[in-house]
Amino acid sequence: MEHITNQQTVGEIVKKTPEAASFFRKLDIDFCCGGNLTLKSVCEKKGLKYEDVLKGLTQLSNKGIDTKQLNFEEMSLSFLVDYIYNVHHKYLYENLPEIHFFVDKVYNKHKEKYEWLSELHTLYIELEKDLIGHMPKEENILFPYIKELESKKALTEKPFFGTVKNPLVVMNEEHDRAGEIVHRLRIITNNYTPVADACNSHMVMLANLKELDDDLIQHIHLENNILFPKIVDLEQKFISIN
């Protein structure tokens, strides 16, 4: 995070560092309508210790992970499964409620002003519902099977789903739908570009949606293009399916 000065307002801080919005929300600091106040003055009004709040802000780390240093092709399937869960599934579990909050807030406050917010709200609710329903299927069915197959290299009994190709059909269909929704969100938000008079909540909503978009691109890529083809090949190699 950039150095924060005594003259910066909480609104300016959120504009430069959208992840500060979540931090402010936990402290009940209004960065939208009350965003024109300096952080120090807000802390004084709320009885918060300015130095502690400033320290918390400066410790905010980037949510993104530098994937350039990782060779996903060389990872074992079990390691890749754990990576997907720990990085991407946990990201969704932790951040979807926060994104939902801002989508609801902006929609309820500005739906009359911006007609496209109605479609955005509907699409986001659908996407969130689909993701929350999608991840347990992978965690409870697909991922354990991948780990078992890789560790044993052979199974004495066929899985209840017959072949891994069957659940993968469902997974791919759900990935496709998520991709369609994200593509539409990009269009109606002009690639998450705030309008000229966007309030801070509006800007945070778009920043959060863009981060979600970026995460989903990598998430789906790892599964569709690396994990899924490899597990199909491994199953065909070590299991004879009649």
C-alpha cells in the first residue's frame, strides 16, 4: 500500500487501495458518504487509535498471487488439487460475501440512476449461487477421487460415477456458464470502469468484481486445461473400464 498522509481522506484511501474497503467496514468507518473526512479525524470521532488503524492499513497485503513462479504442469495432481482449493476455493468462500454486500448496496442505492445495475445484480446473484453449489462437488467427489487414483495407481472398484469423464461433463458445463456470466459483466460495466460520478462503494464493487473475474480466469484455466485432461489420462492409463 502507498504511504498514507494526514491529509488523505478515507475515500481517497479506498480509491487507491480498494481492499481497504473491507478493513474499513470491519471498523464501521464510512468511506462512501463520509469519505471526505481524513482518516485521523475519523479515528478521533470514533475513539479509534489512529496509529493502530494506520498500522492495519499498511499491513494490507495484495490478494493476488504471483503465478509466474509456479509451474502447474509439473505439479502432482494431488498438489494441484490442494493449490486450487487453498488459493481459489478459499478466495471465493472468503470474498463472495463481501462482493455480495457491495453489489447489493450499489444496486439498492443507484438502480434508478443506472439501469444496467439490475442486470449486474441478477447476474452476480446467479454466479455466486452457481459457485457455492459448484465447489462442494469438486471438494467432495472429484478431488478425493483424483488423490486416491494418483496414490494407488489402480482401484479395485469403479467409482459410483463410472468414469471421471462423467462428473467432468458437469464441471465443464458449469465452468462455461460462469464464463458466460463474467463475459457479460465485463460488457455491461465497460470492463469494470467506474462512471464519472461513481461513489466509493460503486468503485469498490467494480474493483471487487474485476478481482473475482481475474481469479476465476486462472481458476478455470487450471482445471479445464491442466487438471481435467491429466486426470482423464491417468484414469485411462491405470483403470480398465468395461
